[in-house]
Amino acid sequence: MAVGALVALVLVASWWSTFQRVKVWHDSATLWEDSLAKYPVARAYLNLGVEYLAVKQDLGTAQALFSKAIAANPRLATAWLNRGVVYARQRDYEQAITNYNEAERLDPKLVDVYLNRGIAYATIERPEPAIEDYSRVLTLRPGDADAWFNRGNVYLKMKRLDRAIADFEKAASLVAGQP
């Protein structure tokens, strides 16, 4: 009888604990906010920042969270990259480029740095560094149709039509699933 009561008590306690934890799993933001409350580490700030950037579209909160991630771990390249994305969306391309540069310094193989920085350079009409960045993407990830297309657009603006056409054709073939 005592064993049965003990088992019942353990089951009720487990059920109650599970019920309480399910509240945390309401959405990704709630989960990361709970994680941050318990373990305020750079990766949790980064992941919550990504949630605010990508899902909630709250640039101010995302930027603050990426800054906290950087303060907690200045060597976290993806935090620098994502803070650069926030600056780019705010149309502060020079700050975006500064953040992308730091992300590149920390992790030169982080391909999205080059793609995003290329977009920033192209937007502020600095075609040569944009081409360099898109070419770097294509060295690291040759099947990236966006990089081929974006580089083609830069070549088009520079009136380098032969190169633009070649890049557009390559992008089209990748989108169509051809080698």
C-alpha cells in the first residue's frame, strides 16, 4: 500500500512538473526567454535575437539581443553577422558592413557574411567589393543561385553585359535544377 501511494505521488509530481514546463514551449521566443532567465549566455541571446529578427520582425529588440550576445561572447561570429543584418534592414549599411567585417574576421568560412555584405555594398553602389564578396560566396558555395543572380545584377549595372548574362544563365540553371 505504501509503495502504491509513493508511485502515485511520483506520477502526480511528474505530471505537474511536465504541465508547468509545457508553458515554456508555447513558442520559440518563450523557450529562449526561459533559457535566458536561467542561463544568461551568449548563445541564448543569439537565438532569442534570431527569433525577434526572423519571426517577430522586431529589429530594435533583435539588435539589443545581438549586442548582448556580443558582450557575453565577442568571438561569436553569428551574433556579429545577425546584428549586421539588423543594421542593413534599418538601412544603415556602413554599420552593417562593419559588423559583417568583424564576423568575417572571426569566421572566414561563414558564407552568409559575404552574401549579406555583397548586398550591402551593391546597395550603396560600391560594385567592386560587392563582386568580390559574391565571388567569395561562389567559391565557398558554388550552387548559390542568389549569389550568381546578385553578381549578375552588379555586372549589369556596370554594363558588363557578357558577365551579367553568364551569371544570370548560371542562376537560372541552378533554380531549374540543372547542373
